[in-house]
Amino acid sequence: MWSGPRNLSTAMMYAFAARGDCAVVDEPFYAAYLSRTGLIHPMRDEIVASQAVDPSEVIEELLGPIPGGLPHFYQKHMTQHMIEGVPRDWIGKVSNVFLIRHPARVAASFSLKYDNPTLSDIGFTQQFELYEQLRAQGQKPVIIDSDDIRRDPERMMRSLCEAIGLPWTTAMLSWPTGGHVEDGVWAPHWYGAVHRSTGFAPAEGELPELTGEQAALAEEAMPFYRPLREMALL
């Protein structure tokens, strides 16, 4: 699952974990990304200490035996982590889904948690590049919009399961409060709302009215969001 930040990605990880037949991993390239970029993120030192910083080690685990001997492995990835020096050749060996969200909503939400974000921080260009790479390799990845999931979780999650060849189960619509054992160490900073949840949040209202740098950021991301939106599951 390839997502940018503030994009329902943690709730989706919880939904797949709730199935009972899926191991999950939370943003396994985060430490490698911070180590290579030198970016100062909340809880940076804890993150770098908690994961492998060598991308090759991460990839070996992602393609290796599924944790717990379970039949399926849900991998929650942030597209902005796929910087130069982090190999992308391995992604053709797995089934890929792209989780998208309108840039205006991402810009508004991410700016509350991270000061002065740029386009590279919110992952839209990398998401589009990864999609184009997979299409060039002959894959046709599934695209799903978080807004659609929140409007009708059961219909959209059923459609997603059908598209990737998993049996549907209503277990995906709810989970216990308090988070998941596989949450990254950064969860206390980012996951407050989803830790209080027991299912997908209700549908969102109108797009936020942005001004200044937030508005410019959202507009900059739109050319990468629009073509993916046009191909999303409905």
C-alpha cells in the first residue's frame, strides 16, 4: 500500500490486521529515509534506532517469509520515503495498491503536524512516479481514494479485496482502540486520532479553504493527483 502522509494509511493497516490472516509492517523505510536525508522529524532519534537504516536489509525482510507464518503480508509504505538510493526494483515482485487523497486535505492536515512542508514531503510526485514505473513493467496497480473509503467503507473495501484477490470479511471494518503492536515508535506523535477509533472515520465535508503556502502546496500536487484519481476504484 503506497500512500503519502495523513492519508488514512494507518486505519487501512489496522483494517488489514483485523482480518486475522495478514501480518502488517508500518513504514519500514522510515529510518532509512531519515538517515539518508538528515531531515529532522518528530522523534527522529527513536525512529532511526528502531529500524534498519540499510534499505537492502529492509527489502530482504519485505520479500522474505511472512511474519508469523500468515498467508498475507500488508506493507504500509510512504511514497516520500522512496528517495534516491532506496531501490525500487523490488516493488514489481509484490501486489501494489495506491492510496490517494485530495492534496488540499493532505496539505491542511500535514501542516498541523509538520512545519513548512514541501511537495517532496507529502509524496505526490513519488506516488505518481512509482505508479508509472509499475505500468511500464506491465502491472496495473489498484488505486483507491481515502475519501471514497470514508464515504462507504464496506463497499470500497469489498471492491479493494476483489481487485487484489482477497476474500472479503466484515472484520476489516472495525478494530480495538489503542493502536496495534506493529505501530512504529512514532505513533505517539502521529496516531492519536486513529488510536481512539474503532473503525473508519465518517465522510469528510467540503474541501478546506487554504491560503498562502498551504494553498500553493496543494496546487503544486494536483497534477500528480488528478491522473490517479481518474483511474481510482469507484
